[in-house]
Amino acid sequence: MPLLKGKENIGHNVTTEENAGKPKAQAVAIALKTAGVAKAGDARLPQADSDGGYSVGDCWNGRTA
């Protein structure tokens, strides 16, 4: 089954890859790549505001305001 694009499909894609025999870490990496989510340390990640906080939209990256 092909992997689905979009953040809302990450869990489905991880399960699909694990069922195909991939290790958990590799399955997560593949699912995040397919979803278009940037990895930690990537220049595409939002940077802190001048006050050191992040906007509400950054919370999905595991960051809190």
C-alpha cells in the first residue's frame, strides 16, 4: 500500500512501514519524510522570536510557547 502524504497520516504510515518489516526508528523516519515534516536541526524549522518564544503553530514540532 502506498504511503499517504500529510501530517495527519504519520501514524498510518509508521504502522504500514512496521508491518512491512522496517525497524521502528526507520519507519518513523520514512513516515516523517513522506509527511514533509522537517527534522531537528533543519533550517526549515521555525526559529525563536525575539523574546525567545515560539508561535502557537510551532507546537506541533514539540516546542511550546
